[in-house]
Amino acid sequence: MIELVLRTTESSGLVKEQILARLDGGQALPDADPILEYSGLCIDSLRHQVSYQGQEISLTENYEFHTLAYLASQPGRVYTKEQIYRAVWKEEPVDVSSAVFCIIRNIRQKLREVTTKEYIQTVWGVGYKFVDVPGE
């Protein structure tokens, strides 16, 4: 059913692969591009590494890396804290505000060590979104 809904455009191919990968236990599909690149920021899903202009950024595996990769998978899309929690923690949200806030804060601090670009924006009253920030 998902294939029928998402087969209409070329750009939907990546989205389709990501959805199918999540449905298949989160494993990346062999023909999916495992590297996301945005204005110097590189997120490598196979190696679980993040770098900015070649300089590695050390993120925790369980929460920070997966949160950044989740947000960056669809730049511009706003995710609620509950959506982020479900995707990253893989459980139903109970009290998510502080958990998600702390992870976002940690990611931002680590990104600020290597760039002034603000890749994660807060959408007040809703949640967070990843934006590709050209120039510096």
C-alpha cells in the first residue's frame, strides 16, 4: 500500500525507501543513499557519523545521532516532540518535553563547536525542524 501512495514522483523514491526501511526494523535498504549532506554537514547513516566540513562531531549513538538523522531525513518538515520521541526512543511518549529538549540542546551545542549555522530550529508550540542553512 505504501508503494502505491509514494510512487508518483522521483523525490518520493527516497521517502519511500526511508519509510520501508523503518517498517523493516530500521535497517537501511541497500540501494538507499545512506549519506545526507547539507551545506557542509554530513550525516552518514551506515557509519553513524556526523561531520561538518570533514571535522567529525561526536554525538551519542542512541539519542543524539538518531534525533539529528530523523530531523534531517526531511528538511523543513516540523516534527512534534512526541513524533521525535516515538521515532528515537521507540516507545510511546509519556513525559517527552524535557527528554527531547535536552537531546536537541546537546546536538545544538555540539554543532556550535564547529559551525555558527543553526540547522535545528524550534517551531514554538509545535516542535522542531531541520533546515539546510546555505552560507555562513
